Amino acid sequence: ARDMIAREGFDPVYGARPLKRFLQHELESRIGRSLIAGDVGERATLEVDAQDGDLVVEIRNVDPTDPGDAPAPDDGKPREPKSESSTAAT
């Protein structure tokens, strides 16, 4: 998908300027329609791939009844290891 996006979003005259327009047209519209339709659940992941010359968005919803299915929260902050005192029962 990256190669296709780079190829389709580049113009020899304008460089990468058309990239934003390409992403808006090809991805934001599809993802937005899926969000509005309710196809994207809480904590879902979206994977973009290229198939037969088209971008494909795959939605992977989390099963809310399966605690093992929940992805770890990723807020971009490094995780501190838990100390033994914070894990001990009080």
C-alpha cells in the first residue's frame, strides 16, 4: 500500500503536494463512510492494503466480551514497569 500511495500521490511537477488530496479521496472518504455506518467499533484497528491496483481498508473490530482480544492502549508514552509494592494486595 505504501508503494502505491507514494506512486499515486506524487507528481513530477508538484512533488508530493497531490498526496494529501489522494489520501483524502482514497482513504478518508472510505473510512469516514465506515465510521458513519457504524462498521468501526471501539478499539478497532484499520489496515490499509493494495489489491489489484486499489487501496483496500480492512476493519478489525475487537470482541468486547473477550478481554484477551483487547489491544493494549497506546498513548505514545513509555510504560513504567510495575513495582512489587504497587502489585501487592493490600
